[in-house]
Amino acid sequence: MSPDGIKHRVVIKIGSSSLTSLHGEISRKKLERLVDEIVQLKDAGHEVLLVSSGAVAAGYRKLGFLERPTLLPEKQAAASIGQGLLMEAYSELFLSHGYVASQILITRSDFSDENRYQNVRNTLNVLLDRGIIPIVNENDTVTVDRLKFGDNDTLSAKVAGLIESDHLIILSDIEGLYDADPRKNENAKLLDKVYKITPEIEEAAGDSGSTVGTGGMKSKIDAVKIAMASGITTFLGKAGVPNIIKDAVNKTAIGTYFEQSKEHAVNLNQKKQWIAFHSGPEGEIVITEDAKKVIVNDKNSLFPADVIKVEGTFNSGAVIKIVDENKAAIGLGVVGYSSEELNEIEISKLETQQIPVIDYEDFVCQLEVLLPVGV
């Protein structure tokens, strides 16, 4: 157990460069070290889910490529080989310690549909409750760009929120978040704790430091925002440092810890997490300035009289974007009318409509989640 004697649920994200050799193939030594550290957590009674990159990096040389491919069909073919190689290695290593691993391959569309989102959540909870170690990756063999999460940093944060994890540990080839790019500024300082993602922090986020991985510091900051809005403590550190995972859970590791301050605390429930991070808006409504104050400040619902304009085609129950008259995003919400119904409501009858266009309970404010809506 952790020093507080409590069983924790931990999501660990490991980057491609932390799993592969300089030649782009799976490094058995790196895998063994990672598995040994995860086993330490399991032996201590914690629940662990692993989000593992490395499928494309592990498979592309088996296709005869000397460098990581750039064309989508080639990357998907490499992933189809690499996913099998990764799972074979993980399964063998975990079984040698008495633990069973399972593979979960998902796409963004699995999260954008609320029923499928709940199905994924239920499956993961059964696996974790049974002591299994789920190994999650995006289904790169079939995913097209418009359905991609973007990178496994984002995927790990969304999965951590999905299963209500206590910790998200993101490991890569960097030690943590610096106040400047350490590759360009020798005076850059490692930030130990961060309580709020400021514009200065986002500006300091650089690109990927590796030719193997796809996610740079910006993607990690985006992932941190999602995790923080879900009330999850996040750690960013360097893979390969002895006991980095155990120390990260115990909050003694060298790296950067991201945790909400009390004055900026936000902890979205499962419904609002789905609306904010997974749904993808199907349309848009423009509302009045008075209505903006009602839903943001007064925390009340929106009614048809609040709507100035409807854009897009959607059904009742869809997630839509709410914007003001200047087209500035206000938030996302589940709509109580279809676009056709909203467009057909006569102006003279607006005040008599009792069904909210957006019920406040199904609304997520952009400022609350600290993210552009629809990320």
C-alpha cells in the first residue's frame, strides 16, 4: 500500500521512446524494468492500468522500413505487427510474476458514443476489480485521423477520468515540466509542483524531444488539463529512473506534480466528463448575453427564448456547443430539442416553452474545464 495505507487506482502512460531501442525495436530490458515496477504496485495492493505506446515503433522494422513510416496505411500495417509483439512481451512478463494482462484497443468513436463509453468503463472496472492489468492503446490499425485521440497522452488522461483513477503517471524521455525549454536554455528550472496551467506554462511547452514518439510537451499539458479537471493528481517524469512509478505514487519522485489548488478545484462527474472531453459537438446555438450570465454565473438552465440562432443539424439529446453573439465559446451541453424543433418554434410562443434547451445539470462551462470545448 501507499504510505497512507490506502489502495490507489493508478494509470501509467509510457511513451514509445521509453520502450524501444535505438533501432526502433522493442527493448526487452526496458520492458522488464517497467513491468517490475508495475508489479511492485500490484504487490502493494494497488490497481494498475497501463496505456502503452510503441506499436508502430515496434512493428515498422518488421515491414522492412529503416525509418518510422509517415503514410497512414504504412503506420497502420506497422501497428498491426507491433501490437501483437507488445502484448506477447507484456503477457509473458506479467505472467512470470503471477499477474494477467489484457489488451483494450479503442478509438475516439468508442468514447464519443455515450453507451459505448459506459461499456468501456464497465469492462475496465471488471478487469481492475479482478486484479487484471489492462493494457490500453488506440486501435491504430483501423483509426483514421478524424477519429484519433491525437496521442496516448490525451488517451491516458481520458481513460484515467473514465475509471476515476487516483493517479495519472506520464513517463517519457523528459524529467518533467520546465519553466523554459531545457534544450535551448541551460538555466531552465524543473517545476516541482503546478497547481494551475497558466498561459506562461503553455508557452513554455515545447515539441517532442524524440524521433520515435508522437507526443510532445504540449500534448502532455493538454492531457494534464483533462486529468486536473477530473480531479486526478498527475505526475510527469522520466522513464528508466529507478523506482520512478512507486515514488510517483508516494509523491517522492523527481519530476512535476500537477494538482488542483483549492481555489481552482474542479471535479467533473462522469456525465460532465463525457460531455466535456469525449462527446464531440454535433451543432451549435448562439445565445444572448443575458442568457450567458444565467448559465455561467447563476447556474440556471437555458430556455428557447435565450436562443438567437441555431447552426447544424442535431437531434434531441445531442451534445452541442453554446456560443455568445461574438461566437466566443461558452461551453457544451446536452440539448433538449432537435435543431428542427428549435427552428420551428414561433417567436410568440418562446416564453411558453417549459423544456430547457440546455439543462444546467447537463452543461459544462469552458472556464470550468480550463480547455477549449470539444478537446
